[in-house]
Amino acid sequence: MFNRHDVSRNACQLYGGQAEQGYDWWWHSFTGYHEKTGEHRSFFIEFFCCNPASGGDEPVLGQLPENKSAGKKPSYVMVKAGSWGEGAAQLHRYFGWKQAKVSMGVPFTVHAEDCFLGETGTHGSISVSKEEAEANPAWMCGHGSMSWNLKIDKKIAFNVGYGAGPLFRKMQLFEMFWHAEGMKTAYEGQVIWNGETYRVSPEDCYGYADKNWGKNFTSPWVWLSSDNLMSEITGKKLENSVFDIGGGCPKIGKLALKRKLLSAFFYEGRGYEFNFSKFWTFTRTKFDCRETEQQIIWHVEQKTWRSRMVTDITCEKKDMLLVNYEAPDGEKRHNRLWNGGTGRGTVTLYHNGKCVDRIHAETVGCEYGEYDI
């Protein structure tokens, strides 16, 4: 069963070769509600660490022209936070490695000035003016302000198996690893977004938490997840369900496993997994992601010997971000990486040839991007 919590996989992986050239990040996304109007808004928070071996007193930004000319690789602890929907923005705050404390133990912690992240909580703040964002393109972010104070309770995990296990982590063979310690996560607290306060409650936050680490980013890059689900057959809310899909083109050394996705659906206590690394399940995957003038559209079909899952999700581009990352070698390869939290669509589950349920999904976390390799 994929729902196996393993906080050792959430520990910082930047040792050995990945300390010289590697990244590690912890991602969190959820829904908050305006304290006065009740309007819902989707938020994200990420702590991103890069190349600690070359770290110093100040952050080294890889997209600065003088650093690119000198061949300097990026090195920093970055806190990324923001929101999707109207006025969507990603905000970045950078720290030098000597300005931050990153625990390599279990459970992990990241602490930089007033920004903190651990397994059970996070707090912090970012403020970027329009003038600062325009004057500093190497920051790769928009403008605005966000502060937060949240408790974190990771309910359901997607433990993908061998690829992120101790041996593979030690060997550092995969270009990009993935572990979802909380594909269903309950958050509690508040967010202040551009001066407006939003409450975040465990009952309706539709939260998610995962992490990625490695030396480069996959292309294509695909991610879909939601626990805001309702059965279209019964009309009932699914209170103990969540799905998660991720991957694109995993690489083991120079070997590229093209068009491979990992996915799991925890459906009211029963697990359905589609994992190519578990070869005995004979998982087969077809997916198509495309961009229209106004939307990003995902279609994913996966099968095992007994089960089948068909996922169709759409997200409006006006509510999304072109999210920015630079690779540890200093290259910014993904320049059209669409990222959103307001997707919607359907997931249909089959088992032994029969339809288990057709599920309507809202507030779907979603990503899609490709670059020429």
C-alpha cells in the first residue's frame, strides 16, 4: 500500500554530489477563506534549497549576468510563497546559506530569520514591491506581500517506493526524486495576503504537501492532485479520498524513461496505485498535456492488470502562474512551466472491468511544462 508515511524521505538530501550541485524543496498548497467575505483563495508555500557546498554569507543568484559570466552556480535558501486566481503572484525571498539553518536530520527543519518550516508547522513572511521586482529580474518573481502561520498535519502519504528509498537516495542516481508525505494534509492557521486576512481550517483547506530533490528538473513536467472530491454517481462528498499524479520523464543516470507517470488514488480508504517501478503490476500510461489560448488541459490514462484510472483536468491560464526555477547548474530551462491550484475536472476509476466511481474534482493542484532537451 502506498499510504506509508516515511519522514526520513522528507529529510534534506543535499549531501555528497547533490551538495555540490543539487536542490531540495518542500512544497505546500491549500485553500484559505477571507475572514470577512468568506471568499476562497488558493495559496502555496515552498522552501527551496540549492547548492549548499558553495554557500556563503549572501545568496548567489544564478540568473545575475555577472554570475552567469563568471560561471557561478546558484547557492541559496529560497522561500517561495504566493497565490493563484485573480492577482496571482509568486514571491521569492533569498538567504545565503550562512543566514539559514537547515537540519539534515529527521525530522527536518529549515529556519531563516522569521521564516520556518518543519513537519508540523510553518510561519514566515515575504514582501516584494513592484519596483524591486522590476529592478531585480534575477529574483524571478512578481510583487506583493504574504505572511503565514500554520499548523501542518499530514494525513495520507504517497510513498512512491524504491526510487526514493535509502539505497537510491544514497546513490543519487535519479535526476529528480519525489515523495508526497502529505498528499492529503490538514492545515490550520491564517494567511495575510496583500493586507487581507484568510483563515485556514483543517475541514476545508484541501491541503497538499510533497517534496522534490535532485540535480535537474524533468521534462515534460506533470503534476495533478486534489482531495476536494465529490462522487458524480452518488452526489456525496468524498471525505476520505485524494489522488496524486506526477512525473514526466524520469532519468536514472543517462537513461531516460520517457513519458512515465506515478499516480495513486486513495478512494474512501481503498488504494489504487499506478506505479511503473512496481513492474509486476504491469502499469501502462498514456497522457496528453496541451496549451490552448485560454487553458491548460491534461488527459491521463493509466492501467494495471486489474485497475484503470482516467483523469481529465482543465485550468484557466488567467488563474495560473508561469512558475520560475533555475537548475543547480545555473540554467533556467523551464520558461513555460504552468502552475495552478484552481483546476477542475473528472477522475474515473475502474476495477476488474467495472466502474468504481466517476469523481468530480475541484481546486486541483496542477503543473505542466516542457523544454527542448
